[in-house]
Amino acid sequence: MRDEDPVHEDPKIGGWIVTRYEDVVAVLDDKRFSAERLPLTDEGYGSARAMREALSSQLLFLDPPDHTRLRKLFAKAFTPRRLDTFKPQIEALTHELLSSCMGRATDFIHEFAVPLPVTVIALVLGVPTDDRLKLRGWSAAFGSLISGRPIRGSEVAQALGGIAEFEDYFARLIQVRRAAPEDDLLSDLIAAEEAGDRLSEQELIANLILLLAAGHGTTTHFLGNGLLALSREPALWQAMVADPALVPAVVSELLRFDTPVQVTGRKAIQHVELAGRRIAEGARVRVVLGSANRDERHFANPDSLDIHREGTRTLSFGQGIHTCLGAVLARVEAQIAFNALVTRFPNLKVGSDLAERTSSVTFRGLQRLPVSLQ
Ligand code: HEM
């Protein structure tokens, strides 16, 4: 498609598919493409108005000025300096999880890549330790909503239940933190709300749900995809074992190579000419980040892992005003995880033949990756 029909109209999905790097950037930088893309009818979301309401105040689905207002508040509570203070706890958690898997056959996804990110995001938000397991179930149910595939029946009921429990839980936690603030993200956000920065409790809760859902499925997939790719590059693994200072460059390249968010979408709010094609007002446009990251017009030898690439920004965290809010946190987590793996388990064995992919088109990841931590 990149060569033959890079801005492709697809009647089957009722919209456009954009696959070249430059065109993807152009769409994500263009105000004529709106992020407010939730279906106006309930089709694909069961009959769940509550779901649409919960989604519609999330950053990911908002345009300016609401997006600008909320993003500023969340970014304030989410600065790299603030996240730095969590590094020692993330390291401790990483080592604890790895130690619990040592010396036995392990599924890297379920025993490491799932629990690490959800525990970290709960920690950053300020969710008490005892409640963190609950969040995992709720946000998995909610994750099915934004997975890019239509969901029906019992899955709708499950996702709705997840949202309702999330909302109740956070409404109670907000009361607790309001009465006695702590040094956590939630207390910062409540303070912003009280300082009259126009963050309503409903907006706060909707975006806490987003942080949890966006923050853990993606990072889980990244850790799994990354380890699988490395298991096929023994020389690179050995280079990291010899020099763990390579880890940040490896993490960046792995993000480009096999990115967890393959596709995102926008809706045209006017007619737009893109690469010679006329996209009509109201049309849906899917931009394929995974394809842009492998665009040979932008990256030399795109299908090989090369940690010495320079000056080439990957689109794994998106582009423009919706660029991932958790990018720094995701990188820190992955760097800590791969650092711990190469230093503690230089002879790690990965059962790559038994790896199983998830079925979503939007999110690319693994549901199983057997490893032996020796
Ligand atoms: C490797 C892991 C991750 C990847 C690949 C990833 C990818 C992305 C992408 C591609 C977008 C932009 C989507 C669009 O423009 O439509 C995005 C947005 C977002 N991400 Fe991430 N993400 C990751 C981890 C995280 C983490 C850890 C958090 C939370 C702590 C997070 C929170 C968010 C939020 C809140 C947004 C919406 C920002 C906005 O609309 O202004 N992400 N992410």
C-alpha cells in the first residue's frame, strides 16, 4: 500500500487508510482532522451511552480548546522530573517480579509484562497497594473498548461493569485524598481542580481511566514485542549484556520496529486534499503508525533492527497535540526492565516458537511468551 496506494479509500471499512510516514504526520498535525471520532450511534459499543460518555471527556478523543485545557493540567502532574522520583520504586518492583519467576518456566507476558505497568501506573497515580489488583481486571475489561474491534453482548456488559466500578472506586479515593492529600498524581490533580483550573470531577475520573487503560496494555505489549525481537538478535543481546548503557538506544529502536499501537484514527471536519486524494468532510481516516515506522522513504533498511539510526523520530507515540502523555514513563519502565533482564539473566532463554499474538489490529502484542529466567 505504501508504494501503490498510500492514501487508500476502503469502502469495506468506510474510510481511508494512510500508510506513508509523511502523510501520517500531515494528518496528525492538521486541525482539519478531528480527534472527536467516537461514533454518534451506539453501533459497535452495544447500547452503551455510559461508555461513550466516559470516553468522550478523555484527552484522546478531544479537540482544542477542551483538549488544551485538560492536557495542560495532566501534563503538569506528569512531568519527567516528577516521574524521575518514581524510578527507585519501579526498579524495586521490576526486580521483585523477576525474582518471583526465577528458576522456573514462566510466561513473560502474564507474570511480568502485565503486572509491571499496571502496578507502576497505580503507584504513580497514588492507588493504595492493596487495591492495585482490582484495577487490573477493570482496565482489561475497559481495554476491550478501545481495542479497535467491535464488541458485543457479554463483553459490553463486562466493559460497562468495569467502568462503573472504576468510577465508584475513584470517586471514593478522590474524597479520601481531598481530605488528606498525599505526594501523588491524584492529589496534584485534585489540587488543580480546587484551584479553579476547570477540571471537573467527571473529567478527572474519565482521564484516570484513560491513564490506566492507555498506560498498561501498551507497555505490556511493548515489553513482549521487544523481548521477542531481541530473542531473534543474539548478537545485539550479547552487546547489551556487555554494555547495558546501550539499553536506551535499543528501547528506542524496538519501539520503531514493532510498535504496540499500530493504528490510530481521526475524522475529517472539512474536505482535505492529501497526497492528491480528496478526503470528504466527515470521512474517517486511519493512520497506520506501524507502517510509517517502516517507511523506506524515511528509514534506511526499515525491516532491520539498527540501534545506530540518527535523527529519525518514530511515530510510535503519535505526533502533534495528542503525542503520548506517558511516553517518558513507558520508556523509563522499558529501560529499567531490559536493563534488569540483561544484567541478571544474560543467558535468558525465550521460547519464541511458542509466542502467541493477540488478535487486535489496533494493538500489536503477545498474549504468551514462554521464557526461562536462569
Ligand atoms: C510503549 C507504550 C506506549 C505507547 C506505544 C503509546 C502510544 C500512544 C499513542 C500512539 C498515542 C497517540 C494516539 C493518537 O494520537 O490518536 C498515545 C496517547 C496517549 N497515551 Fe500513550 N502509549 C504508551 C504508553 C503510555 C503510558 C504508560 C501512559 C500513561 C501513563 C499513556 C497515556 C497516554 C495518554 C493519556 C494519551 C492521550 C494523550 C492526548 O490525547 O493528549 N501512554 N499513546
